[in-house]
Amino acid sequence: MTAFESYLGPYRWERIGYVGVPFSAGAMEHATSIHIGNSYLNGTLDYETLIAHELSHHWFGNLVTCRTAEDMWLNEGWAVFCESLYQEHLYGRTAYDMNMRTNLNQVIFNTHVQDGAYYAVAGVPHSITYGSTVYDKGATVAHSLRGYLGDIIFFSMIKSYMQTKAYGNQSSAEFRDFITQFSGINMNDFFDAWVFSPGFIDFTVDSFAVVGQVGNQYLVRVDMRQSLLHKTNYANSNRLPLRFWNTNGSFVDSVIEFSGAKGFQSYYFNFVPSQVTLDPAQTYAGAFIQYSEYMHVNDNKTFDLAYYKHKINQAIDSTYFQIIHHFTAPTTEGITYAGLHLSSKRYWTVNYVGQTNDVEGYFRYWRTAQWDSDIITNSADSLVLLYRPKGGVPWQKVNFEKQGNWVVGWLKVNHLLSGEYCLGVYDADYLGTTNSRSEQAVSFHVFPNPSDTDFAFFTNYQQPAIVEIRDINGRWVDRIKINNGQAKWKPTDLKTGTYLVVLYDENEQIIANTKIIYEGKK
Ligand SMILES: [Zn+2]
């Protein structure tokens, strides 16, 4: 109650009630009488975020209700966001940040799989009124709105909204217009990009340079770029926090505003910045995940959601470090290597202040359904690591040591540099290498096919193997084990259509594939 009253304004109901009821799935936030499954009220804090979630609906949902089912993110996205606010109040900002990072990672990887497509948080179809887009992505949008407005405007706006719109209902557009009116900031561009259109936005500091000097003031130009993940239009009126670092470790914070794919802004400082870091507190839930911290000698740290780890052999005291994992394709400029193509899905930005640090960096590669499957297709692939000091210049191969098998592992760099890193692979044709196992040697049949109920898979490959089913766009559907050359699969909740079926061996190597047609109805 203390947390929510401080963030959202006074509790407006005559009492608080929680009623334990004999059901096992979640809870319902009836005003003053929250019904919650008995198993969640077990005397521990295991379900504290669920208990907090339901209470927060006494603001988002009960006090101001979403106008239509299509606006459900105004209830549920905000209630999920409130789970993290509650944790921030109790355990500090680090707990909030960890929650947001974990949620963002799962939204980028899973929400479109669970909901069947990339949807905007507003205007969702009725089949996913209570889906992950509404709940989990909705929470990321609330977080980004907080970043966009800053805490002072954001929380005073929420309190005013709760007071002004109490016991009424609001659409997403009305909420937008309320914020515009309250803050004086035109919210049309933000809502178009983050609320009314699907997909994700990625930002990068492309480069920075001193371009002039007046007395002891240096004119510093910063160039930004924007990349998109399953999104068609670039976001406009972006306002992003930048941190300008002096070589002595001090810094100045500022903001850059730009629209479209590229933009720049110039600043005057009385020092030459040695580094510019973007959004060091990750106030935006874009298509990137970042970690920032000070380095210490002998640190051995894994930044799991940046798919990166490092070991610090030598560092200047209080050296600041930032790693950003981008879930968008790296840009390419200038000459690339013949026969080499870069990852179409991700790359990293590494920033640290000062260049004399001795850091071993480890970059994760992983051939899974949505990750490096575009570049790691078989065991003959020749994975390489590329580097460039900034945007706008060609990528160059760097020396690395590969630790792991062909499916998953780390690429280790002995002397990490500030700049961008990405994965690439040579075309099999270019290298003259092919999959060592002939696909024709393995038979793979399906019966019945087409089918409106079950499918049975048969192969002459007698070792334990895996059958993976995907839709025609390559989206993951299901995965089952196949033993002694036979397996049965019963689709659940599957749309009529054609599906791809891939047979993998135990090392995740493709040994055969085929197609099936499902004629059941959904
Ligand atoms: Zn809820």
C-alpha cells in the first residue's frame, strides 16, 4: 500500500480485501475483494508480485478502466509494470532493473511465439486480450514511457491521471492525449512507435567526434542510428539519455533528440569526451539489453542477458564499462569479406572509458530456433568474430579462441576493445565444405499426411533424435523426442496449414526434413 500510494496516489476504496479461493490459476482483482488461489497464500513471499499485481489493479483497472478489450494493456501491462514498482520500493532500483531486463528478454524472444505474431500493445485481437503482448510487452511500454518522461513528470502525471479519470474509463488514445496535455510534450510520435505499432526499436551511438573548438569549449557531434526488429516505421521524436565521459572518470549527462533512421546533435564541453554511452540505466525497453558498471581487477563476470562475459586482468581503478546486446542486424559499410555474411539478428556494443585495460571478452554463440540459426546451420560452418571501432567503417575479422561445440559456446577475445562486435559465417559453397552426412542416407516419412488428428514419424535413423515442427515462416511450433525410429505427435491448438518438420540428431545436426499438412480446424 505504501509503495502504490507513493507512486500512484491515494487508495480510493473503503477497504482492502483478499479472499482465498479454491482455484489454481491466478487471481481476480474485484474492487475491495481480491480473489486469489489458496495455493498462492502459503505464508511465504513466493507470490508477493502476484499479490501486489492484484492490488495495483485498484488503480489500473478498477479506478481507471480500459475503455475496450483492445485497450487491455492499460490494465494488465500496467499491473505487471506495478509488480516491478513494488519491488523497487521494497528492494531498490536494482530489483526493478533486473525484473525489467528479464521481462524484456522474454518479450523479445517469446511474446510473439506465445501470441502467434508481433502485435502492437493497443488494438490487440480478442484471442490475445490476456496474452503476453498485453501483459509483458505492455509492462515494457510503461517502463519506456517512464524513461521518456523522466520520473518527476511520469509519476506526477500518473497521480493526476488517477485523480482526473477516477471511476471512469480511457482508451489508449485518450491516455496519450492526457499525457500530452499534462506534460506539454506531444506524445503522438511516442505512442505511434511504442503503443500503436508492433515490433521493437533499437538505438546505437553510431559515432562521436570533436568537430570544433571555441576557447576551451569543444564542440562534440554525436551521430545516432536506429534499427528495427519486426517493425516497419522508424520512431520519431526520440529522446535518449547520453553520458559523456572524461578520461579522468567524471562525466556529464545529457539527452539527444532525433527522428528517423539517423540523426545527430552537437554539444559543447570543456573536455574532450573519451567515450559516450547510451542510456546507462536502460530507461528504454528497446530491442537491446545493456549492463553498466565499474570494472575491478580479477572480476570474472557473466552478463547473461547480454550473452557476454569477461575477465579483467588489468584495469584502471574505477573504469566504467558498458555492454549492449542488440537484437537487430548490424549495419554494414565499406568492404566486407568475399563469401562472408554477418548475423542478421544481433550484435554487441562494448564501451569502456580508457583504452589501457586488459580484458578478456567472451561472446556467446548459440544455434537455437531464434538465435544464431541464420548463420550456424551445420557442423561445417566456419564461425568468425568481427569488430569495428564505430559505425560507418568496415568490419574486420579479429582473432579469437572458440570454446564449445558447433552448437553452443563462447568466442574468446584476448584484448577487448571499445566498439562493435558481431558474428559472421562463410558460405559453405565458398569454402567448398558441405554437411558431412548425406541427407539422402536417412529416410524420414510421415503417416498419415495430410492428417486432421495425429502424425506418426518414421525414420531408419535408430539413434535417439529430435523432431522439430515449425510453421512455414520458420516459427517454432513443437519439439518431440524420437526413439527407435518412431514417434507420434498430436498437434494442439494448431492452425490448418503446411508445416516444416526437421529431424535432428543428438548434436542438433539436421539429418532430414519434410513437410506435413494439418487439416484439423482451429
Ligand atoms: Zn492483472
